Amino acid sequence: MIKNKVRWMLVFPGMAAVVLLLFFPLLQMIIPTFSSDNTNSSYTEFLSSNYNQEVIFRTVGIAVITTIIVLILGLPLALWISRQKGSVKKILSIVILFPILTNAVVRNFTWIIILGKNGVLNELFIKLHIISRPLSLLYTNFAIVVGLVYLFLPIMVTSLVGSIDELNIEVEEAAAILGASPSVSFFKVIIPQLITGILTGCILVFAGSMTAYTTPQILGGNRHLVMATLIYQESMTLGDWNSASIVAVILIVLTVISITLMRLITRRFNRGIENA
């Protein structure tokens, strides 16, 4: 009994902080959208709008594409870093984490310099005679994806390096002895052991991409709104806080559903491996 009381006394401050600082403000935002007389019509009106549907699909699409690209780029990089010697591995880990220490606004303005019509990339393409006139790379979905990939790649790599460090090397060596090629060993030995780390990284990247505001605002502009920038527009520009709350609720629901689906897919994948 005494041990249980001590445990509750230790856990209570943290639980109280979470309720007061996270759930209470969240409820204050959600409840008004369901307390009005025209709640159903408000949500129906929002979801039936072609413009809002376009924003939702753009948000989900950008988040999915960003997550896939970050995973494809981050997995080989994490494997390479984890196989380095101790001092080199530490240096590479610091280099990977270094962009996170820089302000996100500064990093996004750097991409404006790179992707602009008079930017580094267009000038390079023109000098190489790949294009004859500058491409409109900035203020597009492409620019948003590039910025988000750059933003979340260190998070994915860090998550995967931690999982790779816990790999059972003996299983990989046994597969090589039995004649497994590097590609077979990678997909059938390494990947199954990294499912937890991959899922963690994908959830962090996907959730961050779905709710990101700074990068879509700076690199996407007002012509390529995502749900986070739409919330800002509805609340701060138009002063319609009820509509902004509705967008926020839909964004939360979509994020939770997507993360739940990723977890279910991962569980089925793990069961398939265990039954194989």
C-alpha cells in the first residue's frame, strides 16, 4: 500500500501537468465546435467545399510523400553511420543533428535562395544548358516537400541509428554464411529487425509534416495552403476562430487515424514475419 501511494505521488504531478497544459486547452478548442446549434452543418459545409478538400488532400499527400522520401534517404544513411567506428560515428551523429539546432525560419529562407527563379539551382541548370528559362520551383508543393524532408531527415536518421545499434549482428552474419546476398539480407534480415524504429521515425515525420506551419507558409505561400496554414488564415487573418477550431479538429482526427493505420500495418507485418 505504501509503495502504491508513493508511486501515485510521483506520477500525479506529471499527470496533472499533462491534463492542465495539454488536454484542457485541447478541450477548450474542441468543445465549442460541438456546442453550437449548427455543428453538423459547419463540419459538413467545411468537408463539402472543393477548396477545403483540396487543402486536406494536399496536406495528407505532402505528409505521405515526405515520410516515404525521408525513410528512403534516412535508412541507408543511418546504416552507414551506425557501421562507422566510435569517434567517426559520434562526429557524424553531431553533423546530422546540427541542422536541428538552427532556427527553422532561417533554414527555410535558405531554400528560398536555392529554389528561387534567380536561385542557385536555376542558375546551375541554365549554365549546364538543361533549361533555357528559370523554373518555378518556389511556392509549390515540391518546395514544401523539399523543406520538410530537410527538416525531418535528422529525426528519422537519429531514430533509426538507435534501432540499428540494437541489431543482432549474428543473425546477419548467419544469413551471409548461408549464402544470402546483401539485398536479401537487407530486406529479409535487417528490415524486419528495424520495424519498431522505422515505425517510430515514420510516425514522428508524418505527424510533424501534417501539422507543420513554418515550412509550408514560407515555401508554399498562400497559393498552396495546407491545414496548418489554413488554421492560421481562418483565425488570424479572417478572425473566424470557430472555423479554425473545426480545421484543427479535422487535422487531429486525420493524424490519429493515419498513425493508427501505420501501427496496424506494422503489427500485421510483424505477425507475417513470425508466422513465416
